[in-house]
Amino acid sequence: MPRQFFVGGNFKMNGSVSQIKDIITNLNSAKCDSNTEVVISPPALYLLLAREHLRPGIEVAAQNVFDKPNGAYTGEISTSQLKDSKITWTIIGHSERRQLMHESDEFIASKVKAAVDGGLSALFCCGETLEQREKNETINVVTHQLQAVANKINDWTNVVIAYEPVWAIGTGKVATTEQAQEVHAAIRSWLSKISKAAEDNTRIIYGGSVSEKNCNDLAKEKDIDGFLVGGASLKPAFIDIINAKA
């Protein structure tokens, strides 16, 4: 069975009540490819607002989750709280959290396990810095990040892997279709060591300055199963990206 195309919108720390409502109104009224799974991820403060106003068929993701059950963890959100609020997805391991919050591969893997065990689906982010790419370390870096997760979970059914080269996030630089496909193919090969099901069914999406201008070419690649979109998800052009496979 072919893998369902997936487009996620990571709003990051952007938006206001009125802006989020405007984005959702546009999404609700847009003609989106029914074969594409769509998930948006507003800041935590607006998760419930988004879930309340979004039409059925579009899901909502948190931008982060903690790896412990409810308790004395100021500022964190648990998997059970997200599930209780009908938030079905969470982003985990975004490079901004790896770099700015100094989250380690092991901590991120623990969060993936907590999310999956708690009944959520996880958008797991991985990717290399420009320095690592220039040293030809891309595949080693990405597979090391993936292996940390594999050390914690066996079933990848509810995990979407987002390959996001750090040097392309928010910079306007985009990996060429060949560069992106090369890494996606390497990830797919790595998944084959987990299981045939993981290799065949796990979606690997691309993130890193995805726009309406480059999405169609990227979407043609064999191992690119969708996109995790940053800044463009705040704009009407997000619809064009959703429809990249249409």
C-alpha cells in the first residue's frame, strides 16, 4: 500500500488568536488534496483554539512534549494532557530545541517513546548542520539520531521522520532534490534494518525552507513522503504545498 503523503505546518513561536483563526479559516475553506494528511502545530497556548475551530480531517500537533507523566515539571506538557485535549500529534527533536534548549539524542528519544506509549503520533526531526555536511558526516549524524530512538521503541507505526538539514531551516537555502532524496533513501535503508514494515510504511518527510516554489519538484522524489513546513505554513501558499502531489 502506498504511503500517504503528509504535510505538517510548524508555526513555531508565531501567531496570535486572530492570526491563528485566519489561518484556520483559510484551511477550512480551501480545497485540499484529500489524499494528503495535514497536521498543523501552533504554539502551545493556541492548541485548543486550533482544535476547536479546525474542520475534521486536519489534526493538531504540539511542538513539544515531556517524557514524564503528570507531576512537578513546571512549564512542561504531558502526553496524557495532549491526548485529553484531542491533540493527536507532537513534534519532537526539532533542531531549534536541540540547539537552543540543548536537548540530547537520548532525551529526545525518551520523548518519542513517551509519546508513542501514550497514544500519540510523533513527528521526529533529524538533520545535520552545515559543518557536518561539509565533513561528509550527514548520514552518520542522521542515523545516530535515529538509532537513539530505535534503542527506545520497536514499533515505528506512529512515527513520521522529518529530515531537516539544519543549514536549510529558515535560511532560504534548500537542499537540492538530489541531496534530499539521497538522505531520505539512506534513512529508508536504515529502516530496513528495523523491519520490512518500518522500511515500507514509515513516512520520511522533508523540512527546510519548503515553499510553493520548490515543493512540486521535491514531491516527485521516490522517498520524499511529504513536508514539514515552517514559515510558509503561516501563509496562504501553505495550501499549494498541501496540494503538491495533486
